[in-house]
Amino acid sequence: MGTPTKATASLRLLLTGATGYIGGSVLTTLLESKHESIRDLDISVLVRDEEKGAVLARDGITSIYFTGFDDAGTITAAASEHDIVINTASGFHSGLARALIVGLSQRKKETGKEVYYFHTTGTSNIADKPLSKEYHESRILTDNDDLYSYLKTREAAEPYQQRTTDLVAIDTGLELNVPTHLIMSPTIYGDGTGKFNRRSIQLPILIRTFIKSGQAVVMGDGAGVWDAVHIADLAPLYELLLFKALSGEKIPSGKKGIYFSETEDYSWKQLSQGLADELFKKDLIKTNVVKSISLQEGADLWTGGDKQYAELGFGSNSRSRAKLSRELGWAPKRTKGDFMGSFKGEVEAVAAEFKKA
């Protein structure tokens, strides 16, 4: 093979989801990191779109092409050539997580050096079901709690694909001696910094629905409370955990390696009312009165009729406190009120879509 160049001698990082909202922002954060150990990483991305791969190549990013999340052979082979994997592509695909971790375990056996797996997931995993009354609790969980046992108990009572994937990631990591770190985030908002998708998911979905319906809605009384985090605060958490791992610090992994990332909370009624007010101001809806709808109506609007996904994602209580993340040095800049203050920009961005259509 000849003398290793700096690139081949460097630690290698594989990022999934680089063309998405979270992954694109994480990639930008890593490329612009103040830490030399991160800037020196040889970064590759798993992508499906060759045109987007060509754009990323201009920043020195190597693209590895795959056909989709079920392409386990390509995914495992790619991970086996890297020391670190950051998976932001999907928290709802167990096969993807397992294939990446299997690849890392092969790398570890081959090099004898430590490998690291970082996994993107969400706090709908810890959400309750106050509308259907199938499961209800008011507790606020912290990332210093025994979240692994909590997830196991909840999963045994009711399988949920994202939670299933989390447990597969942790258990596969333990089985194959690969340290896993799960970043479990609430509603993410704000402008991303990636090259492609710079918009979040939850807010635009709601805004589009409200514009099409001519009125804002909320399931039930909208009393469920969730947390939020700005993408510009979330991406540095990935950077922080990666830096600590690269520095040899033994940060919590496996069953203890689940990290929250909240900065404020809101109720679904507050969210719908805030969006209604902005939409009404811009004459995009006929009234700023928020209409109450049933769980089934919400499921039909947002999740293709799936009541479980609708309730967990748009009507539940999901309360998290990022104590562990903060103890490790995570210092988000946004605070209470910044989420509500973002509605104007979110509405304007979606309104611009409708004008183009």
C-alpha cells in the first residue's frame, strides 16, 4: 500500500445522514471544529445521491454510495473501514444500526484500537399516551437515570420502532464490545447549517397542515408537554462527546451512554397557538382560534393513520433533563422563549414553499 498519507494515517469517521437536517449540521460543526483532533479526522459519508456526493466532495468528503438502509453488506463494509461512526440517518431502522456496529467491531478486531458509535434518536421513546389513556405518567427523566432499564420496560409493554432500534444499538454494542453513545433529542428547531436540508421536521409538518386546513389544530386539549433544542445547540453536543472520546476520556457508553439535549419546554396547545398567531398575522389561515381534533384525526393528518406515532410524536408528555450532558460540559446558548420566538421564521420558510408551488 506504500507509505500512509496523513489522510489514511488519520482516524477515520463515517457519517450517515450528511444530506439531512441533523447530519448536515453535525458535518459542518465537525469541519469547523476548534479541536484539531476533530479537524484532522478523515471523514466519509454514506449517501444515495451521486449529485449530492459530488457537492460534498468539494469539501474533501469521501462519499460511499449505498442503496438504502437494508443494504447491510455495503453498510457493514463501510463501517469496517472506519474508527468512528455517527449515525444521524435514521433512528427507526434497527438493521442500519446493527450493520454499522458490526462493521465497527470488525475494525476493532483488525486494528486492535478502540472504535466509537454515536447514534441519533428522539425523546418520543420516553413519551406517554394521555389521549388514548393507554399509558400515562408525569415524571421528568434525566440522563443520569437508569434509562436503559426504563426503555426495556416500556418496550416490553409496547414495542415502538425507534425505541426498538435504540435497544438493538445498545445490546449489539455490548455483545460486540463496541462503545455506543445515544443522543436522544426532543423537538429540534432552527436553521440548519448543512448543504442541503436546513429545516426541521415537526414544525414544518404542522405549519403545512394548518395552511392546507385553513386553521391550526391540536389533538385533545393539547396539555401534553415536550422539550425543545435548537440545532445550533444540538450539533455541538455531538462534537463534545466525540472530542472527549478522541481524548481518551471514558465517557458513559452502553447502558449508561444515553444523552438528553433539552433547553426548554412547551405544551402542544402553546405550540399550535403560537403557530396560529403567526399564520393568522400573515393571512395564511382564516382564524387564529385553535381547533381541537381527535387522536384519529391527527393520525390521519400527520402519520398516515398510525395512532401510535401520532400520539407519541404530536400529543404526548415527553419530559427530559440533560444533566449528564451538562455535567460533561455541554453549554447550550438558547433558553426559555427561544423556541416560541422561532415560529416567525419557520412560518415564513414554509410560506415561501407554498408561493413556489
